[in-house]
Amino acid sequence: MWHQNSTDGHMLCACPQGAAVDYLGALDTPWQVEVSISSGGGGLASMIGNTTVNFVNGTVDFSGLGIDRMGNYILDFNITHPVEAANYSLQSLTVNVLGRNVRTEGELLSTSRIVNTPLSLTFRLVDIDTGDNITAINWRDHTWTATVTTSDPDAYPGSLGGTTCVPPRGARTSWTCS
């Protein structure tokens, strides 16, 4: 009998009376469980992290697991080792993968702010929830472009010259507009 604790990514193997089965297999050949996407994501989503783990003290830990696209998913958990136990499986409840909350942060690099003097600015993408810089900005085939404009053209008349719209180059995580 399998039980899933949906709050912490652990799964437990229990006997019919409900007690945990502490040892599955031998120390040198523990039972293994593999997780895969059963439905959701339109066939485009992939699992992130270790998708095959060993039972330890009757429990498997998938806490480092992720899915690379937003959406609702059903996951399949299947015993893959030993082969004799391969008919044991468990399907998850619906797992909702939320989108990432992103903001831009900019920094003015130029010290001079005189008319007709070039300005240099740098922008980066930041995860709002963690505060981390997003280093894989092309993740999920995203493309980004930074465009610089004046925030209040009535208060600051004039025009911007030079390069005001740039895509990042390669796997860069920030843009510099000059």
C-alpha cells in the first residue's frame, strides 16, 4: 500500500495495517520509484530534478522535483526496481504549477546626466518571490527585449538617441543600453 503526503513531496510504503514498511529490498539493491507526467502540459512539459529515487526507511523523497511549465498535471509514480514489483504504481492528485513572478531591476551606470551626454543603463530580471537574479532568461524559449523611454515626456521634453532597444546577447542575464 502506498501513501502520498502531498505537502512535503514524500511517499510512504505501508503494510495493510497502515504501519510503514521500513525496508524494501536489500541495502545494496533498494527499491526504486520513477515519476513521470501522466497528463497536462500538452506534451511540452518536462520534469526537472531527479525523477528516479530509492526507498529509504520505507519512504521516497521527491522534494527536489519540478516541472518546467505552468499548468495542471497528474503525475505517475511507478516502482522500477526490482522488476518483480513493477506492477505497483500511484497517481497523484492534480498538481498546479504556478508561473514565476518576475520584475525588472535597472541601474544607471553613467555618472554624467548632462544634455546630449550618453547614458548607460543595465537591466536584469529578478524573481519576485525569492529575490534571485534569473540567470536562465531563455528558459522555456522565452525571448526578451529591453526598451528605454522617458517616463514623463511632458516634464522631460526631448528625445532619446542612440540604442534604446536591445535584446540580450547569448545567455546574458542583463542588458546594457548606451
